[in-house]
Amino acid sequence: MTQAMTQAVTQGMEQAAGAPAQDRPRVLYLTKVYPYPPATAGDAVYSRGIIEAVSQTCEVTVLCASSGAERRDPAGIDWHVTGPQRRGRAGSVLSALPLIAWKGATADFTARLKQLLQQNWDAIVLDNLGLAHALPAALDYRARNPGTKLVYISHEYELPTRSAKYGSYDLSLPKRIMATRDLAKVQRAEEALLRHCDIVTVINTADLVPFRKIGGGRKYLDLSPGYNGPVVASRRITKETPRRILLLGGRRSEQKRQILLDWMAAAYGRLCAAGIEMVIAGDMEESLRERLRRDYPKAQTLGFVEDLEALIASGRMGVIADTVGGGFKMRLLSHVFERLPMVGLDGAISGLPTPEGRGYLASPGLEALVDLVCKIIDDADLLNGLHNAAFDDCIAAYSWQTRAEAFARALGPDAGSVLV
């Protein structure tokens, strides 16, 4: 049984028989940064999974900016890595592009894209809102080559997510004005991608309703994430398991830093008083790590951890305390398949094929979430029931191979079988 489960969840990264290489679609895949550590945020993990999976059914060339990672190019993918993205914010103010796209619109990236567009492509992929700057060049290419399909890989419905994010920040008036302007540019860029691309992928099918109002048409492809990480066939939490909760995930973005700080302000004193340990693991700036260690000395702040398996096995639950930010969170899959029971805020755990109350528990606010953690930390039967249910409900749902096959069909004459 264990072997069958493992095969069910890891089959997505096995080599597919497929068509001969010369018969596969040629795909130019544009993404923000080279998606390997230290690029460990959820968008990079998702992009990496798509790229590696699609390379099984298509001939893939990737253009991206450097993330500072050591090159580890997987076989079968032609990588073109330019210099790093722009830094800072001020330079985006006079641009028509939103900040996330302005950062990637460097002279180096633009020049390399121009060279690659001299070749023949069956599809050009714009992965993430950050590639909105490449849309005009892609549209020009399609006008000259009508058979080429433009594909927008959406990571979430950006407008409401970024609106909530900007609203959660304590900004000065000048920064508030800049944020409002950037939000208007986000809206224009997202709507342009939705309207002009031939295929739009969704990470969460809840995005279909607003997307259809903007982009219309039967052109959407369900591209929920696959999973190819560690799989724990069984686990038993007991009274010997440390009374420890884990907060996993990168904290490089301002939004994710603030989410963590809000949780620590609400939870630290009460959890310490209850004898509950907290471990924070994920890539973060050194300044944030120092602040956490100074202000919350009893919490363990680890930063980026290459191998999470031992850490996850030492915890009783993982906390998903995201107060802002929609879409599917890639770190949920590590919780599910490494059997770390999940608790979180209402709406923070979404997109999984396991319902609240069965595969995870949720609370309406941070104080209530702290109450929940304190209430169930010693209920081993409940915690074991949560991770077992989540695992059982999700085990067959996250094959990258099925995503790769659907993507290839969407580019061909059989597109109607996968597009909605």
C-alpha cells in the first residue's frame, strides 16, 4: 500500500513515453526568475513544477532573470538566464507597468527575448503577472505567426489580492498614493493578459468566475499544482512528540513579513505561557531574522531549511496565519504529504480537495486561532485524524504528469477536451 501511495503522488515527475521530440510543441516559457533556491517562494515553486512537468510533453526553452541560485538546469530544458531583476520601487512610478512587471523589464531580458522571438514557436508562455511587460512583443509575434498560442499562467486573481495587501500596510501618504497608482496598473495589466491570451491557466478554480467576466470565452485550463516532494506513508503523533508548532514558508515579500509579525504579536506571549514551542522556517532577510530573535527570543527562527522532513516530523501542527493573499499556497502540499496537521485562518487554506473540519481546522481571526492551537495541541487523536484525512483526500490529486499532458493537449487540435 505504501509503495502504491508513493507512486500515485510522485508519478508526475517520471519520464513519459510521449511523442518523439520532433513532434512535440515548441514552447517559449517566460518566467520571472530562475526558480531554484534561494527562490523558494510559492510562485517560484509553482513555476518550477510547471516547467519541469511541461518539458516531458513539449520542447521547452525558458527565459528568466537570475535569482542568485547556482545553476542546476534539469535535462531537456533550454535555459536562458539574464541578469537580475531591478531592485527598489521608485523607478516604477513613471512606468506604465505595475511594480512586479517593471522589475523584470530589464534591457538584458528584453534583448534576449527579441533574439528568441526570431525562432519558430508553437506557444509563448507568460508566467505570472510579472511578465506583463512581455505581452506587447508576444502579441506582435502572434500577429506575424497566427498559429502561435499565447498562454498566461495565472498564480491568483491579482487585483483583489494586491488591493488587500496594500490596504494592510501602514503606509505614509506618499506611499499610499504610489500603492493606489500601482494597483490601477495591476488591474490594466491583468485584464490585458486575460483578454489577449489564447489560454489562461488557473491555480484555483474559484478564479474562473471573475476571469470569465473579464476574458470571457472557453479558454481556461485547470493547472492546480502537482507535487513531487517527500511522501510520509504513515505518522503517529503521541504525547512524546514535542509540543511544537511550525510556521513554514518564505518571508521575503513585505506582505509575508507582515503576516508573520502579526501572528507573533498575537500568539507569542500566550503560547510561551502555555509551554508551546514555535519554530519559524523559511527564507527571509537577515534583518527580519534578527528582529524575530530579538523580540521573540523563545521562538526558534531557522531561516531557510534545505531539508524540512526532520523538522516537520518534530511538530504537532503547522499554522497557516495568512491574513491577506489569496490563491493556492504551495506549502500546503508539504503539510499534507508529510503529515503535518494544519490549522489556519478562514480562507487561508483553500484549493485542497479536503474540507474544513476534516482535513484541517480554521478560525475567524488571529486571537481565535491562538485559542484553537492551545485547545487542541494535546489532542493527539484529533491531530492524527486531521493529517490522515488530508492525506487520504489528496493522495491521488496532485500528479504533475496529468498537468503536463493537459497542457500539451491545450496547444493542439484536442484543446476542447481540457479547456473550460
